[in-house]
Amino acid sequence: MPVASIYIETHGCQMNEADSQYIADRAASAGYAVAERAEDANVVILNTCTVRDNAERRAYGRMGHFKSLKTAHPSLRLVVTGCLAEQDRDRMQRIAPHVDAVFGTSELAQLGDAITRWREEFAETELTEERALRMPIGGSPDCVAGAFSPLRGFVTVQRGCSYYCTFCIVPQVRGRFDHRPMSEVLNEAHQRVVEGAREIMLVGQTVNAYRDPAQDGDFGRLCSRVAQIPGLERLTFISPHPKDFTREMLRGLSQIPQINSRIHLPLQSASDPMLRRMNRKYTFAQYMEKAAWIREFFPGAAITTDFIVGFPGETEWDFQATLECVRSGMFANAYMYIYSKRRGTPAAHWEQVEPAVASERHARLAEAQNAVARAFHDTKTGTEVRALVQGVSKKDRSKLAAKTLDNVTVIVSQPPDYEERLYASEPWLDIRIDSAHKWGCGGTVVRRARRFADRGSVVKPSLINLLTA
């Protein structure tokens, strides 16, 4: 049977990335290769996000781009999945009738079955220049097999959310909490380690609310069990909710040697009136208590967060509370967004903050947090950090990107002995930090190691580095 190929393009959060990996695994089992260009594929998958308006517009824009490919090659199957597919199923088929199939977030298994069925239908085709378009449609491929791709494994522990924040569409598009049995999570995590994962990221919409439906174990118990998988070197998770961190849970997590030294703790706003309107289920004082527990049990860990500015009803006083919290320097990094109305959420029906006001507040908040992030990165200058290589830098193919244990991006020049298979098999890099930036750090590789616990072997500097030292 001729080789068929599938192209997967993912927009959105780590949950979508994990879903795309599931699709890629099902496709591989059915005999597909993963293509780097949509022009080379028999099946094109667009995995969409609807958390913000710009993500929705980008998704419909990509559907428009793919129309030219579908017109040129009618046998191609164009599929849309993800949160926007769940929300806009009927509307999407009117706006983009060239889309062959729409699968919601709860229909990934059916999508996998369809991909398997379609595999039998594809006739042998030379995917050569005759399939090329006059104008390439671009896009960033996901799940393309590469030497570095297995190093970090995403494992979904739950789907959906039952908290109904007034700004969030997730409960509508992904449903209420649906926790996977712990045995399934452990089996998948074990398989990822067997496939080469040095680090496992547990993924859930509110990951620390996890409860095993069979054994009544909580998230702390799950992490402890995952950490016992032979060969697992590091463990991390995204995205927790402050409400679900207890002192006992954090104490237990701190006793797991593989847990990374970065805890994401989404705040959204430092104003109690805003937190009530958002239905966040904690006060600012309660949030700060959780942050203090993290500092107690994870001294030196990086705390990162999320903010929404311009939420309906936000006054300058409310915003100033958030701005002062950021200026305190407590967050190593923050993801900051201007509020975006989402159909089907309560906040979409409330009086909105003027766009110009929201944009100006966002700019002030970003300026403050960028200064804090730069100061945090400055503290690493002149030190050595251990980081897991991610692969070739997307912005400069002559450099490598790596992530430290506290999730700082480090960009380094490819070492003199760089060879893809070598650095994929010895992916732990000791990096001397030479420069700091608001986005991360720049540095030089001094050692590489096969395992996290290994000291590793020295990487000799290039002649140019020696001459300029």
C-alpha cells in the first residue's frame, strides 16, 4: 500500500497540543506519515482554539487558505477539530463548505476512526510538484517526527472544566470535568518514556483538580505515581487552578525529586471585585496564601501566571491593583491578554471596557512585567543552568533552543560537535548564561549529558570562541 500522509496544524493551548499528538498517534497506527507541508498531505487537520477572538479569526483565515489546496486537489480530506469546531459546528459548515468534516473536542476517537477508514481509499499518488500551489500556504506543522520530538511527552489527565469562569468558553466546548482513570494516565506516561521522553507534562484544563474516578486518588497521588515510572527524569504540569492547591498537596509535590522548579498559578486579576465577577472562587488574599506555600515548599521556584485586562467592569482602581502586584516582582513570567468576548459566556453580555482603554492598560502591564522578567533573567547571567534541548531555534536555524527547569527559554549557538542524533541522545545541556532578555536568555553550551542526573561530557568551545575569550 502506498504511503499516505497527514498534516496537522495546532492552534491554542497544551490541551490542543496533546489532542494533536493523539491524532498523530492514531494516524501513525493506520500507516500515515506526518507531513511538514499541507501541500504534501492526503489529510489536512486544523486543530482550532476559541479562547480569544483573534484565535477564532485566525482559524477561519486558515480554512480560507486551505480552500485553494482543496480546490486544486479534491481528493484531499480537510478536517477541522478543536474548540472552535465544537462551538461553531453548524456555522462553520456554512462559512467553509469546502471543509470535509468537523469533529468536536469530544470526538477525537471518531476522528481517529475516520482517518483509518480514509487510509484505505487513497490511491497511489506521486506527491511531486504537480501538487504544489502557485503560492505556498505556509503554516507551522505539528507532530512531525524528529530526533528531538519525543523528549517531552504531553499526557492528558482530564478533559473539560466545571468551574464556569464568566469569561471562559471551555465548559461549553469541552464539557464538565471528565477525569481519566489513573491507570490510563500511567500507561500512557510509561509509553511516552519508553518512546524517549525525558520529561512528562501532565495536561488538564484545571489539572490539579484531578480525581481518579476509580480509586479516589487526587492530583498529588497521580504525580507521585507518575514519578515512579522507571526512566522518568522530570515532571511538570499545566494548567492548575489556585483553588485546588492545598498545603498538603504542595508539600507532597515538593517531595517528588523529578518535579520541575516552576509552578504556574493563574491570577487573572489582583482585584477582589474583578475576581468575583470572573467567578474565580478565591480572593486575592487567598491567592497570596497559596503563593506563600509555594515559596515555602519550593524555595527558589519560578511562579508564573496569567492576567486578563479590560474585563467588563474593570475600573482604573481594579487595574492598579493588578499593576502593583506585577511591580512587586513576584512573577518570573506572565501571559497577559486583553479580554475577548466569547459567545455563550456571561461576561459577553455585560458592559464592555472601551478597547482603547483596555489596550492602554495592557501596554502598561506588559511594560511592568517585561521589566520584572528581564530582572529575573539577569540573575542567571554568569551562572550555569541545566536545560533540556527543544530543537533548532525557529528564528535562527544556526542556533538551538532549550528550556531550563524553571521554564526559561535559552538560545545557544550550535556547538562545534553538534550533530542531531548526538544531541537527541544526550539532550541535557549545561549552559553558561551570557546574556539576558525579556523573553529569556542567551548562552553557550559547556556540557551535554545523556541523563539528568549525569554530570555529562565537556563540549569544547569553537576556535572563534577561544580567540575572543
